[in-house]
Amino acid sequence: MARRLSKDEYICQGCGYMGRAALSLRGSSIVEKLLWCILIIPGPLYSYWRRQGGDVSCAGCGDSHIVKLDSKLGQVMLENKLRGDEKRKPLPRKN
């Protein structure tokens, strides 16, 4: 039985981890909490800004070079991993 892929699954080019990515938010959670407590209007604006530009990284090793599994490069990496070829054929990193 084939494994069904979801749209938010990634594969890491560094360690080969497959699954959901870790999301890191920009800004500071301490500043966000202070703005919510002290100033009511800037709090929601700062929260919105933090969540708009988050970076995704590998949940296994923390590397930022991850690829969506439903992309062309992700499918090639998945095939290589399933065949056990990932040590023989290194793939170029996507910058």
C-alpha cells in the first residue's frame, strides 16, 4: 500500500528527514506579550507581522535546506531514499 503524501510534508537535503517542517517566527515573543499587555492596538499588528514571514526548517536537524515532497526535486529525493541511493548521488542544494 502506497503512503499518501500531504501538501505540507517536506524532505531535508541534509539529513533525509521526511515529515512536517518546524516553523520559526520572526521577532520576539517577549516583545509580542509586552505589546499585548501594555498597548492594545500594536499587539495584534505585531502578532500578524510575526506570522507572515516565518521560516521553515527541518524538524530533525534544524537545517533550512528542505524541499516540499510534492515538488520535482522532492520526488527525486524520495525515490533515491526509497532505493537507498542517497549516499551515491548527492543532489545540489536549493538556495
